[in-house]
Amino acid sequence: MALQSEEPSIHPGWMKWYNTLKEFYDRNGDLHVPRKNPLHLWMRDQRSIAAMDMDDPRAFSPAKKKLLDKLQFRWSNKHRPA
């Protein structure tokens, strides 16, 4: 089920990507998205945006971070040891 943003500042386009990621998480139980999947690039972009704009909450809102945290989103793109 797609979520509607409770935060009016979250763009509907961002929510569309988030809902696609949530569906992936619900199906797979994790966010190990294959590199060939467009979600992989979107996740990388979210990490980059959040890291660049940590002092500017308008750029990456706490509401976005909270939604991604619910999916156990890894904010570091470093791979976990095997």
C-alpha cells in the first residue's frame, strides 16, 4: 500500500520512489537492491544529498530520514563485511 506523505514538504515524486523502495523492502525483507535496479541509483542519491546538506534541513528533511529509517536504510554506502 502506497503511503501519502504526512509532511507537505515531501515532493510527490520523492514519495513515489520511496513507495517503490518500500514495496521492495516488503517483498524482500531488506534493501539489498541489485545495482541494475534504478532504485539502487536513487538510494545512492539519497545518501549523497543527505550527506551534503546535513546543515540544511530544507534540502533533506527529517521526515524523509524518518521514512527511510523505518526501512532500515543504510546511510553509509560501504558494504558490510561478509
